[in-house]
Amino acid sequence: MSLAPEQSSAPAATAAPLTDLRERLRNIDLRVREAAVAAGRPAGDVRLLLATKTIAPPVILEAITAGFALIGENRVQEVVGKADELTAANLPYECHFIGHLQRNKVNQVLPHVTCIQTVDSIDLAERLQAWLDSSARDLDVLVQVNVSGETSKSGLALAEVPVLLDAIAGLPRLRVTGYMTIGLNSPDVAAVRAGYRSLTAFRDDALARGIAGAEHATELSMGMSGDFPDAIAEGATMVRVGSAVFGSRPPIVPETGTSTG
Ligand SMILES: *Cc1c(COP(=O)(O)O)cnc(C)c1O
């Protein structure tokens, strides 16, 4: 796949009044479809997940009403805090957890989500399995991979992923449906794309070799507001877009309760 020249990134995020929300959603949806087609795939091949951290339920409900019913939250407090208001509207939607999950918060978050995109340790996987057992429920998960090697980022190095997959293969309530990564934060598009490409290659290889735990692992959750067309060009099946739809966010305050359980 060619590395250059690349399409421009997303427009700079600015405040988004509610009246503009539908237009922004339509615009991002169109760009996602165009990027899929440009990559030789069907227009509907890539799912758009709205990253709704810091966004209030009425705005999220507006997006869901507009037909964008897959949301992602990255703090347990927000998942729990918004759940009542979101479910009260009686509109079908799906919430994935996309932040770092502390093991002691598994029981709080699981009732409200259909997928944990950030599984990166055997210990966390075992905690999930234990809760799921007690609730007689199964769960889709993604394994979070750190393709950039930046120490600030969660996720396993690619070389560590097979061991986790093997462990999850022994946890019958968990089904690995793919991989998630947060790309390299850099203006060097070739380097960003190389990271995404490495995850696509890993997925393809794991499927081809039929390695344990990876039998259903087809999803690639990668790409955000600034680089989702690049991620789609490299094989993303799901992009996580926040600021390009909702406008820029206030700074993130650390989540209370620092125990790692
Ligand atoms: C916030 C967030 C996003 C979306 O980021 P934007 O740059 O606002 O599109 C994607 N993935 C994760 C894990 C996030 O926390």
C-alpha cells in the first residue's frame, strides 16, 4: 500500500452547537464511507463509534436519534453516570468501553456495556470472566495493543498478544472479536500508518494461522478524529471519533479512586 501522499487530517475541532451536530455527523459518516471505498472496500465496511467522553446525555441522544447508535466511553464514572438518562429515552444504542479499565471497577461498568475494547492483561480478563460467570452473560472484547511503543499508552506490545489470546481462549465467557489501538500521536503520517499496518498484519496472520483465542478476531478499532482516513486506508473496521463530531473537549480530570484493584 502506498504511503504518500496522504489525505489531509480532520478539520480542527471547534465548539459544535447542537444544531450543527447532524451536519457534522453526516460529514464524518461520508468521509468514513469515502475512505472505505478508496481502500477498495464496501462503503459500509467501517463502523463509526462516537467517543462521547465529557458529552452530556441530551447531545448523545441527539446523535443516537440521528442514527449513530454506537458510542464509546472511557471512564467508568461517565458510563455509570449517563446510563439512566440514556436508557430512559428508550432508543436502542450500544456502548463500548474504550478507556483503561481498573480491575476493581469491572462490576460497575459491565452492566452498561456490550464490549470492552481495552483488555490488555490476563488478570483483567479473568476478572471479567468471573463477573460474567456470576451474571450468566457472555461478552465481546477487543485486545488493546500499543502499536506505537509510546510509554504513555496502555496496551500490549504485539509480541505479548498471543499469550493473552491463549489465556482468553480458556475463558469461555469472553470472545475476542478483534483488536484496538490508539495510534502514534505524530504529524508523521507514514509512521502513524506503519503502526496501524502492523496491527492489520497481526490480525491477518493470527486468523490465517488459526491461533487459539483469535478465531473470531476480525475487528480493528483504530483511528480517531485526526487520522481516521489513514486508519481506514490501513484496514480499520471501526473508527472512534469524538472531537470532530462534538467539538473540542475540556481538559480531562483524573478519575477518582486511584486503586488499581
Ligand atoms: C477520546 C477518544 C477517542 C476520540 O478522540 P478524538 O480525537 O476526539 O476523535 C478515541 N479513542 C479513545 C480511546 C478516546 O479516549
